[in-house]
Amino acid sequence: MVRLCKQCLWLPVLVCVSGYLTLSWAEQSAYYVSLNGDDANPGTESQPFRTIPRARDSVRAHNQNMSGDITVYLRQGTHELKETLLLEPVDSGTNGHQVIYRNYPGEMVSLCGGKHINGWERDSGRKWKARTDIANFRQFCVGGKRAVRARGGPLPGADLYGDGYKTSDAGMADWKNASEIEFVYDVVWDRTICKVAQITREGSSAVVKMQQPYFTLARFKAGVRASLPTYIENAFELLDEPGEWYFDRPAHTLNYIPRSGEDMENTEVIVPAVERLVEVRGTLDTPVHDLV
């Protein structure tokens, strides 16, 4: 069995695009991918490749006139993808034979589009921090459990004001990365999220200007409409509870308050880096076929 990592909901990814998968077949050739391999290797069982894309490219060089099935065996462990594994018509089987990607018999394999975050160090108070080169993300998993983006609210002493709100919390004018802050509206069955444009001080109040045209659309759309936010999300100043995190994009720094029992120097921390793990892309005229 091949599975996705827990961050990606553990779903089976052995999909039969065309043909029937059996456990015995006449193989034309086989390639092997191992976490201990090297993409400079020939891809044999004793000298496996390191990555799945490398094996795919080798299949492309040998699948144009197949006399038997070609199998790519993935060896034990979690295979991390740096980009979407794209399978196209050129990756199809030919002459009625199949190209098969599968786990090595008896071994558990997972595909993961996440990236491990290491190098954690203590910050102020209960907070920890680590740097990452990933541009942006909305999910964050610690020890296989999804953490919560820093949040709080509702907006204190607030009223609708121009293109946003006026609030009695004047200190909000000093919040960092204001354009990264999001207001979340839960009204009946509807959840709407709008981003802040800027926050300025006005006397003893703060004026929150929302990004347009999204805020106006949320306020005046048909059906359920946004008014005052249910809570505020993705602000460093709201990072105050165990299990909450905040990503400072300009500083490329991830902040987190560990839950009870979490050791940040030894716990597995993963953030999503690849949105689509596997994509099979064909057309009606040139379909992908005989790929398992």
C-alpha cells in the first residue's frame, strides 16, 4: 500500500487509470526508488534511484514499444516530493502493457508534500521559533497533529467605519504585518474570510481598513452577509495559547507555543510545500492510459 503522509490525510494513491492491477505480471523491466538511493544510479534493486521523478523519466525512455509491464518499486519510508509528480500521456503503457507504480512487496510507503521544519530555538516567554524558506502556508502540523493559527477576538468596541472598522483597542495600530491579518465571519452556515489592508491610530481608537473589493462583496453579497468578525486570525499579537502558531512571512520565521509534552527539538514538525502530490494530465484526444 502507498499512502499520503498524515498531514495530507492518509489517502490511497494507487489509482488505476486504465487496465486492471494484479499481483503477478510479466515485467519488461523494473526500477527501484529508495530513500538511500542516488539519482545518478541506474535504478536497479541494488543501486536504486533517490526520487520518483527520476524513475518516471527513466520509464519515459523505455515505454514506447513495450513487450511487458514496467514497474517502479518504491522502497520503505516517506518519500518527500519537492514538486507535483506530473504524469502525462508520454508516461502511459504501450502495446497493451502497463506502467505500474507501487510499494515494494511487504513494505509501507508514504508520499508527502510537506517539508520538515528544524532548527527550533526558544523565543520570548513560552514561544519557540524557527526559520523556513517556504513562501507561505496556512497549515502546520506538530507530531502529526494540526495546530491552530494564532487567533483571538471578537474585535473589541467595534463599529463599521468606512471601508472597515473603528475599534476601542488603539494598540492594534501597532500590530506587525497588518496586511497578513484576517477577519473571520461565521454567520449561520456561512464562513467568510477577509484580509486587513492597514491599521492606523485615530485618537484613542484604531481604524482598521479592509482589503477591497473583497470586504464590500462580503458585506453586500446576496444571502448571508458579513458584519462584525467572529474572531481575528493570523496576528502575532494573538499568539498566546499552547498549540497556536504564527508565520511571519517578511521575516521567514515560524513562531509556535508547544502543547503539553511537545519537545520542539525532537518532535516532527511539517508544513505543506506541495499542494498537489500527483497529477495525471491528459486530453480527450491524447489520454493517459495503461498507468497504474
